[in-house]
Amino acid sequence: IIPEKQINVLYTLYSVFRVLGSTIGMPWLYMVLVWALLFNTIAMVVTNMAGPSFMLGQVGGSGFLPHWFQQNNKHNMPAHLMYTQIAGMTIVAYLVKLIPNVEGFVILVTQTITVLYMFYYILMFTAFLRLRYDQPNRPRSFKVPGGSFGAWLVAGVGIISSVFGIVLAIYPPAQVKSEVGSSTVYISVILALVAVVLIVCFVLYQLSKKHPEWVNPNNKFAPFTWEIEGLKKPGKALSNVPTTVMSKDQNPMGMPIKRPYKPNEQVSDDVVKADENNEISTDKS
């Protein structure tokens, strides 16, 4: 829509709508976008300040984070995690000293977040495929039609799209020299930030296996289905017991299983239908 020389990798959206609005006789279209993005940014800042820390605090109670990170303040917010988030972002902010200008720094942080998001989606689609084979009989609230072909088609498109998104995020834009300094710096910083996040996650997960005392007995998460079924790790289970039925009245994740099930346990269609209608009973039979 606009000439390449007028493209700015940070403000391209504004530039496009300014030119587009003027061309089609709607110059006010640009201001509509500006105000919409302003409110979007405010909402994003509010949720991003508390959202990630709150979610991590909830998950940490299942034994994935030390107790220090799980502590909440009088407003029931994970204060220690939020302080850690602030400290981490402050350290990242100092990377701006390595970049020619602020625009380049924002680009690097934004693309790093994009790469991490795409990693999560790849894991999600991969988990979806694995569950189709490991838990083929488990009732779901929604099931992708088409059997194995439908599952592979949906997950395959998702995985390919996510990989393509990662490639686009890492590929240096035409303005990289003026905004960041060089292609090498651009790629190296993004990969380094992504590596730090993934390494921290992996290390904490491995440590959680060695520290069962990290579990908060009052956490809100139910155990994984493979834990309820007595398996040592996720594996094949032909059970048709709905997840909600298995999880009902169980001890929180990380605590001893209260009501065990067998990996191949079967229930009648009436139980499955009752679960779908939210009419499940606490009686295992």
C-alpha cells in the first residue's frame, strides 16, 4: 500500500492507515485506529502486569515453583513473582544500550515474544496429536471431525503456520541496519532471549521433580489424568472416563491420589452423557 522507503517496522500500521484513509477519502480512519490502539495498549499493560505472574503463581502451587514465588500479598496477588517480573524486565530494558534506537529495541522484544508464543502453539498442537493416540476414547467437549486425517490436517496447518511465524519473526527486516545495527545482532539477541526463557522453564521443571515440598496442599489444580490412573508418566490409556469425572473430589495436584482409576477403565454412556450435562455424581461407581 505504501512505498518501501516510507515503511517503518514499528509504525507501519499507522502509516498504512494514514495513506489508506487519505486515498479512499476517509482521513479520519487513521485517528480511529490511533485511539483504538491506545485503549488496546492500556488494556494490554494492565493485564500483562498482573496476568502472567498470577497464572504462574497458580501453577506454582502445584509444585512447579518454590514457596517463595507462591506467596501472595493481602490483595491475593503473587507479589514476589511480580517483583521478579519487574526485575527481569528492567534487566531486559538495559539491552536498549546495545541498540541504536528505541524503535529497534521494541522490535527485538516484540519479535522475541512472538517466537515464544509460536513455541507454545507448536507444543499445544503436538499435545493434541499425542492425546488423539494416547487417549483415543476420552470424551471431549469438542472433537475435531475427520478422524486421524482431520486431526493431522488441523494440527499440521497449525504447526506449519507457527513455524512460519517463527521464521518471519527471526528473519531480519529491510530496515534492520538503521533500527538495530546489523542482522547478526538482530538474530543473536532474539535467539538469546528465547533461549534464556526456555532454559529457565526447563531448569525449574527439573528442580520441581526433586522438591515435592514445593506443593501447596491448597492449590486449585487437579492431578493429571495419567497420575490419577497410576502411570509413572504420560502414556497410552484406553479409558473412556471423562476428565471431569476423574478429577472430581480429588486431592490437589502434587498430593496423594484420593480416588484412583485404571488406565483402561470403562464407564457406561449414561455417565458420559451425565458429565456432558453437568450432572456427574461423586460416586465412582
